Amino acid sequence: MPEKPLKICLVSSELTPLAKTGGLADVSAALSAFLDNKGHDIRVLIPFYSAIDTKSLEIAPDPSLQNLSIRIGNHHLNYSIDTTTLPNKALKIYLLRCPELYDRPSIYTDGSDEHLRFILLSRVAIEMCQHMGFAPDIFHCHDWHTALTPLYLKTLYAWDSLFENTRSVLTIHNIGYQGIFDARILHDMGMQDSPENLYQEDLALGRVNFLKTGVLYSDLLTTVSPTYANEILGSTYGMGLQDLLRQRQDSLVGILNGMDTDEWNPRKDALIPYPYDARDISGKKENKQALMQELELDSNDDIPLLGIVSRLTSQKGIDLIQQVVPKLIQQRRFALAVLGSGEPRYEKFFGELQGRYRNHVCFYRGFSNKLAHMIEAGSDMFLMPSQFEPCGLNQMYSLRYGTVPIVRRTGGLADSVQLFEPSSGKGTGIVFDDYSASALEWALNAALDLYQDKKSWRKLVRNGMAMDYSWKHQGQIYIDLFRQILPTGK
């Protein structure tokens, strides 16, 4: 007898391609689409930021979700919910429209009302379901922005029998971002009369922590790779939550993210000029030539091309690149294509590196989806020397595109890339352990040396392209876990 489809309300602050600053957006979109394709009834809610590019979207007001209001502390907020679909997807997306809070130049702000923006999202996720008469089996919340929803289900909305069989799941994408605010927002949270519901040690210090609250109240905690799930139990990567996470260790599961194999498919990718696949990889060489000409790099076919697509932050290991690449580029022949933005000191570094080695280095400040695809398709190697990396997706894209990942053994990088051993022909990339300049220098030299061994390099490339990190397997893990936490008989 086939299992009954699940009813899921997925709440996120980001969703590709509507609103994105990192991998959270990609996962929210791809996992939602997978669950929808599997026949589950999934309602996805995100804020309707004014920064969303609406030109290619068909947006319609949901008649039952217009001209609504909610009181949050002393704030009387009016909102409506519109709907749209993603390009080439059937899944309906619900857009929370509240210009007072979401008409901003960027997705996140440092404004004094930042907490209100995500209290509203967490509460409206519940009230939207009330208005629709939709009783989710699962509220799937993502990161600190939606981490109050589990608290609200068990406090402010505990009276509503609509949710008597509902369970909550919180996925931690990056524990470094927790949503910490001054405790004076208790009234806005609706907790002024019941502060005992919050973490008392934080209140004693005059603060509240949204992510910690979600860890306290969620029925299930997941994070985005098995290795990261272990790492955040310790003081190095737990970012202050390690003690609480160890208390909830039996409810914490690491699930490696999948990737969107419709968008990231070199055989069908409309953003690259020459399609290819593992059976005929000749298009990769042509993409490399096209990319190097586009970026005005030395397009000698024999020179290896190293790609980077990244937020330029200390987490991503850019300080190691600063220490190693300027010296190495004087000693070895290779070209470097960098796409990203972030901390000014790192943007300045790549800008100056391009100025000194214009024929061999190109730095594109900002983000271009087309260029990101071209770098994955045209590069020979892809560099991710992260200090920590909860999951990472670019290493998966690289493997599928025949681009050899050079990664540090941490988080999802450790779970998705295996060190290549020329003697056995096994492995999918170059992996180093220590977070140090000498370790990165070893890894880059190992990759550049291996590139000269064409037989081994071809084997390494094909090993990577044979890997399957689609949502087909990873998404089923979520479904199985969802069912496990539901009341017996559901």
C-alpha cells in the first residue's frame, strides 16, 4: 500500500533564484522541488523582498490571503501573500508581502527592526496555514530566520487543534549565523509574560538567540552534512551552541545536501556555449577556451585554469589564498578566474593580483550566474580551502562538470570529495587536512603536478563526473525522517 503524501510547510528567508546570498537558497529551492515532484503537498513561504527581480515572474495575489494584519509587540503590521512559480517548475511559492519590512535594498540589513522581519516570517508561516485550513505534518524551518516557528507552535499557537499532529524540523545551514538580539525585544517576540520559555543564560546576559531557541523547541534538528553534524558538537565549530546540541544529540542528523541536477548539468546547461558529458568531454576544452577569451586570460590550451566562485570571507579560506597564490603564480604556470564579493580586504587583494598578473588572473567583483556556470565548465580545477564548510555545493557542481575540486577536509567537503590516489586510480579530488598555508601550497602543487600526467588526470576527471549528489537519495532521507517523527499511524 503506497504511503500517504506528506503535508509540509517549508519556511525560508532565501530561495533560488528569487532571493539568494548563499547555499541556503539553493537547498530551499531544490529540496522543495524534489518533494513536490514526489507528490507531497508542500507550501513554501519566503518574504517578498523588493530586491527580487520580478520581470520574468508571473505573480498573482492569493484571494484568501490579502489585506491581513498581525500585532507584533506594539507594531500593527499589514501584509498580504501572493503566489508565483519558479522558472521551469510547477511548485507554487508563497510570497509574504509587507513593504514596511521587506522593501529594502538587500535581503538582510543591520536595521533596528531586523528582528521584526523574521518574527513576522515565523508567525505568518503559521497564520498562513490557519487561513488556508492547511494542517502540515511538518513545518520545515531553515536557519535562524525561521527558528522561532517551533517555539510559537508550542506557545502562542498551542491552542489551535489544527496543529495537534504537526511536528517541526529545523535545518542548520551555518551555525555561525544565529540571530542574536537585545532582550528588550521580548515584547515583540510575544514572550514578555513568559520569559521562562527562552534560554535563561542568554536572558541573564541581556540577549535572545533565535537559532538557540529553535534548537530548544524543534522536534528534529538537521544539518547539511554528517561531518558538520559532528563538528558542531565541539567548541571549535559549535559557535557557543555545542553544549545544547550535545544535549539534543539524539535528535540531530547530518544530511549531505543534494544539488539541482536540472540546473547543473553540462549536457543541458544553457549558460555554457558548448554542452558535454562524461561520454564526450571534448566540449569542456572548448568551454575553457571560450572562458579564457571572455576573461582576457592567456588562452594557451596547455595552461591549467583554476576557478573560484565564493563569498570572499575568512570562512572561505581567502587568507590562505593570500599567503600562497602570489608566490605560487610566480613559480608555476596557471591561470586564475575569480568570481565573488565580500570583505573589502579580500576584494582589494584579488583586484591587485589581477593588476599584477592581468594575463593570468581575472577577478569579477559581484555575482553573475552565467559566469559561475562558465567557470565551473571551463576551469580545470576549483579551489575551496574553507576554514569550515557546513556542506558546500560548488564542489558537487565541479565534480559533475569534470572540474577537479581542491578542498580542505572539513564539513561537507570531507563528505563529498575523496583524495585521488594515482596508484589505485581511486578518488575524486585533491584534499588537504590542516588549515595552513603550507597545506594549501601542497594541495595546489599536487594538483598542478597531476595535471601534467594526462592519463591520471583523465581518470580523476571521470571519477568525479561519475558521482551522484542529486536530491534523489538525499531528499528521500528527509522524507523518511519526517515520517519517523510523526505521531504513530500518520
